[in-house]
Amino acid sequence: MTTTTPTTTTTTTTTSIHAETYWYEMDSPVGRLLLTAAADGALTSLSVPGQKGGRSVRDGWRHDAGPFRAAEEQLGAYFAGELTEFRLPLRAEGTAFRERVWAALDDVPYGATTTYGEIAARIGASRPAVRAVGGAIGANPLLILRPCHRVIGADGSLTGYAGGLERKTRLLSLEGAPVSRPVPHPATPR
């Protein structure tokens, strides 16, 4: 299995839309992927059909495969089980809190899982902030590339994934991560 150096990540705390956006679609084992990039080639999103909060092509965007050649090659290697870390320029736009959460996702290794509470602890957020951490993870615009699929519930359950739980299960299985649902415990008699 080939390993590369970690993803290059740049985050920006602005909500403006880049003046020029490029887009490209590619097939994958988890469905069609829509990738967008800024004029400088930094990837700004990776969405899947039916994704909660996912992007869709807009008027004025430029369809051009050029900026996405490296992403297509690396995603192909990832899905073939030959790549464990992406080395691509990423640019996510969000609040400072979301950016801290997304940076913590970048540190979750291939084949491993973590919990929402562990992500909260990594960024120094209080226990009550776990719900906000979940919201930030759900708003991750770079599915697969920024591995939000590696975040599970404290009980080991496969909770939430903007791309759908079936895709989350497939991605974790591909990486060899343990994929199990917790065994329900019978109610305690009163």
C-alpha cells in the first residue's frame, strides 16, 4: 500500500464565493463525485448525490478537468486501496470553530475511527460543545478528502454522515476500520 504525505490544507474564514469556480465530475465506488476548485486549483468541495448540504453545479462555473487531474488520480488510488493519505491543496471556508474541527479531522489516520467527543477534546472544546462539533463535521465541504467518515458515536455506532450511512460504511470498510453497530442492551427491570 502506498502512503503519501498528509493533505495540504488551507482554510479561510470568509463566506464569499470565489469569483471563478471550476467543477468536474467523476465516477467512484461510492457514486458520482462532484469536485469544485478555486481558480488557483485548490479544491473547495467534494460532494456526492443526495448529500445533505452538498454542492451542485451553478451558472457561471467552468467545467474543466484540468484542475482535477491530481485529485482524480489520488481518489482512484484511494478507492483501489493503494493510497492512505491525500496530498492535495484544499481550501475550506468556514468559521474559526469549524476550521479547528476540520483540522482535527485531518489528523484521524486511515483505518482508524474517533468519536465526536474525542474531536471536541482535541480542539479544546467543552463537553457540551460536542453537538456543535457534530454540526461542524456535518458541514465539512470536502467529503472523503477530509475524513469525516472516520467519526463515530461514543458507543461505536455509525452516526450521521452527510453522504449517507451506506457510503460511510463502505469507506470505513475500504480502509479496514472496524465497522460494527453496538449490541442493544435489554432494558433493566424496575
